Amino acid sequence: MRSSPVLAALLLAGVAWLVGGYARATDEHMRPVLVFDAGVPGPTLPPAGRSLFDEVVASETGESLVPYPFAALIARIDAELQPASPQPPLKRLLIPLGRSLQRSAAAPRYFEFPRVVVAIDGGPRATSPLLLKDRLYLAYQERADQIEVISYNDAAGRFEFQLVRDYAAGHLPRVVYANRALCTSCHQNGGPIFSRPTWDETSANPHIAARLRAQAGERFGVDLASGVDVADDFSESVHRANALGAAQMAWRDGCGDDASAAQRCRAALFRALVAFRLAGRTRPYFATSPLATLDATARMRWPHGLAIPEPDIPNRNPLESASPTTVEAAFDPLLPRPPSQVWSTRDGTIVTRAVEGLAEFVSDADIERLDQALIASRSSESAGRASIPAACEVRQAVTADSRTRIDFDCADRRDVPANVTIDAGVEVFDGRVDVVLRHVQWHRGAVLLDGTVSDARAEERGRVSGEPKRGRLAARDASGDAIERITFSWRGASGEIEIATVDDSARLDRAVDAMLRDGLDGRFDGFAAPTFRRGPLMTALVSRLAPNGPADCCGASARFAAPVADHVRSISTSADASLAPFYRHCATCHASDERAPANFLWGDAASVRERIAQCAPRIHARLSMWRGAFDAHAKTPMPPPTSLAQHGIAPDAWRESADLRAMIDHAATLDADRQPAATGFDALHYDALPSCLRPPGEGPLEAN
């Protein structure tokens, strides 16, 4: 069935196919630098540090202790998160007919045992050291006894791919690091992926939700009546996660190779992002001279910008597909995807992007601790204060419910020049005073939009005073200075607002400068580290301002057991030359003891020959697809383009290679029906082929 979603995906997929992926699309000397290159996935085990999931499930001895059942694991994660309303910080969806390697595990009872996917988009509790927001994603298929995990590793500056094996009653769950080259074949951005709207393969689709409700009920706490709201939040989380790599790249490589200059540049980045967060994400305050290093280095190192990989895969409605359980090529995550966006390094925005991106590595709870430290330390450290008056026009009115409302409009006028612009309102009713600050601005930029004033009180007739707040934080300007108090006075149609400020920015400067001196002297590595590490940086800053405060706001667990990689692949040493091309090009994905992807290269030479013979019709079909025109209704050819990139092989060269010819010929001799795979071979034809490595009584496992 060539439905409109298929046709829409065909256009996108065909373009990607014809250009052979992004790496072929643009001249090497003219294209932006990829933030993550799926052709160079990196080692399976972390090169430094550990994943956040390891932090969540670490026992006191450092061993992984994953709670069972899945509801217990969710409760363990939820205990780290700040409760939120109306939406909880854990976002959950059900996917009965998906595109993961687990997609066949529930066959044929897909709607009775759907896969559940989980994202975290809320911040930590004040007592939690773990920042999980946009950094932890889970996918659980109970029929597979397995959880797939993607979680961030601050020390390595990357997402890690993990599996929880033996996740079943009566078993001891094992946490292993997954085959990274295999994972990044689909996760070409090196992190979580998700479909584009309207997320029709998930429980956001009302037709999918109705069938789930009838066959599975409310599983894993998923609200089947939520519509697209949860899916939209899930998608937003994935997009934010996708930007983390670019911010880390700016921190790691954007400050140049000179060690001292790089530390100064990173200290300025840190100072700017702290001000940005303290000021409620208003445009950051820049110490322009140090950050000029980043701008200049970025122009030189990435003259055509930074390319952010695409985390979105095409929307797919399996209920509209001719073969709901088969992923057609147009919807296959294996298909190369062009970048989602490019950060320009020539328009002066790279510094702002870097500051705002790195600001997401700091939690709201961290900023609250910093805000409290600044306030608490004012009495122990000299803090400069200033008073800014502003003459205002005043409008008074009595509302229908007998409230007295006074509106203040304070701005530059020809007769009364002012340094500030203020739009505010005061309401007095039955002894109670409410103040709303709609806009406060002076020469250093906007301070408040929709702010409140706590402890507002009428000091005398025609005079109100209080402490401005932005949410739970003190109201601050773009440099970090706080408004300590604001006073409103009026008589008739004229009035005045007086703003009392505290020079917290100077104390922030001194604290960061002290951290930098320690770094240059070798006593602190926060600015020397190649990745932005929230724990050391925020702990050092808060302790500089409040030495008697908590010793560590957000550190990692003290110990871990050694990380374990997924099953070691068994590579035959057979002299059978006909198998050598299969080992060279297919072993990364198909030489493990896992059934998905089909493990036709697992075992000794005799076992491999037997498995390849059983899978020959499907292997023959997938290899032959490289010889035909692209058809979005067929399957993706094997090996996929991302796998070729990992071996440094261009698609055009592969089509004409001796290895591809040898593999096709070998599979053809074992394929009795000699299926015509190159032309007109769609998903229905593929489904009709003999199953590959099917255990007795179970559904097919494709050689994909």
C-alpha cells in the first residue's frame, strides 16, 4: 500500500539514498564538521567515567543492582527527580509495532506485550546529585527480558549505549555496554532518536491506543488518553539531548590548543553560562576578551560550521502499512540522514550558542544553591550596593471588587531622563499587597519579565516595598547582579520606583578567577578537562562563595565495578575463503550470540556455513538491493551505509566491489529460488521469503 506517509518518506529517503548519505553530499573541504560521525562511533566501553544509568543502579559495593520489576526501576529513578505538575518528569509511551531490534520479541502478540519507552525531562530533587533530564532513556520489552538504555556520561562527554540482560523474575539482571558500532548504525547522532510528529507508531496514535487498551490495558503507567502531549514532550527532550554534543564540542575544541588560553576561555564560558542561568536564561553576559578566543578558534577550526546530526526518523503508521511488522526502507533508521541544523561560525552566534548549550549541563537545583550561596555570603564578604531611582507616570483605579490598582510606567522621557524602563503594577486589597513586575530593564539588559515581589508590604500610605523574585531565585540582571529590594511610592499621577541592587557579579567574577588561578597552578582541573563536568565546576564555585556550605552538590559515586562489554564476538579462524567477506563486512552486527540482528556469523565455521545457508534467501535479497534502484517500499540493503562508513567504504565503491560480488554469488548458490531482489522487490515479497534462524514455534527473525 503506497499510503501518503510512505510517499512523503520516499522523497526524503530517496534524496538521502541518491546522494549516498551526508558524507557524499558535499565536497569534503566545504561541508560543516559533524558533531558526531556515525562512521567513527568510538569504543564500546567508556573511554572515561561511567554512564548516568550506572550511577542510578550502583550499589554500595559498586556493583549494578537493577530493581525488578520495571515499576520498581521507574520508582528508583523517580526518587531522584523533582516532582512536577501537571505533567510528571517521567515521560512514557507504548510502541507495539516499532523499529527496534526488539520488535519481533512479542510476535505475534504485539499489542498484548508492547515495548515501553521512557524519557526524563525533569530536573533533580535538591537532595539528588544526578542530573537525568534529557540524559536517560529506557526501552523495555518484557518478552525479550531486556532493557535498552541510553544515558549520558559527563566525563566522556557522550551518550553510552547499554543493555540490561536477564531482566526477568528469578534472574539476576546484568548491565553491559552494548555494541556501539551496531547501535550507532541507527542512532546516527550518537544519542536518542525518535520519530517525527505525529508519532503514529506510538500510543499517541488513537487507533494504536484503542487496540492497546483492549489487549494490554494501562501498562507501565502509560496514560493511553494523553494524546500527543507526552509524545511531544518526549520529542522535545530528544532534541535537547541532541544539542549536548555540540556544546561539549565547543568546550573541548573551541578554546584552542594552548593549555593556558584554553583554561581562560573555558572559565569565561563558565562565568557566562552561570550568569545566563541566574538571570533566568536572558541573553548571557559576556566577558568579551576571553570569549573572543572561542569565536576566533571556531572560525578557524570549523569555517563552514558545526553540523548537528538528525535525531528524527520518519513518522510511520504501521496500521497503514502493507506489512505492519516489516520496516520499509523509507522508514528504516539505518538510512543515512542529513544533519538537522548547522551552527554557523561566521555570523557571531557561536559563542551565544555555546553558552546557552552548556547552560543545560547545570540543573535548576544547582542554580538555586548558587543563588542561596550568593545571598548568604553577602554579610561575610564585601558586596557593593547601589540605588537606581526612576520617575514614573502613575495610573490609579478601583476595580469592581474594591481593589486599588496602581500602574507604574517609568521610561525615558524628554523632560525626565531615566536609566531604567519599568512596567509594573501594585494592587492593595484588605491590607494585602500584590506586586507584578511586567518589565524591568536598564542599560545592562532586561532583568524581569513577569516577575513577582515576595514579602511586599505597605510601609506607609503611598509607599510599598518588597524583594523581587524570578521564580525561586532572586531577580537578577544579565551579569548576575541582584535586585535586593524595590520600593514604589506615588502621589496622584506621579510616582517613583527605587531599585536597590547588590553587586553579586563582582563576587562571581572573583570566585571564577580564583578557580582559574587554581587551574593554572594545577590545583583544579575543572577548566583543563576536555568535557564540561557539572560536579567539579559547580561544587568549586559554590564552595568559593559559601565555604561552610555542602562539600559536594553533584558528585558521582565513589566507586564502580569494572564496566562489562556486551558478548564478545566469536570470529571463526576458518580458512574458508568464501566466508571471509562476510566476516569483514557483517561481523560487527551479526557475529554475537544474540538473535537480533540475526547472528548467522556466530560459532565455528561449520555453524556459520549452516546458518548462512538457512538465511541465504534473505541475505541474497538484502545484498542484491545494492545493485538495484532505490525503492522506499523495499528493505534497506545490507550492509547498511553507516556500516560501510565505519569501514571507510563509499557506497559507489561498494556497489562495484569484489567483496559484494563474492557475497552475492555465495548467497545465490545457497538460495534455491534465486529471488529477484534488484527490481520490484517490496516488503511483501521480502516477508514471503523463508525466515532466518527461526526457532521452533516462534516468529521470523530477519537478517537485517
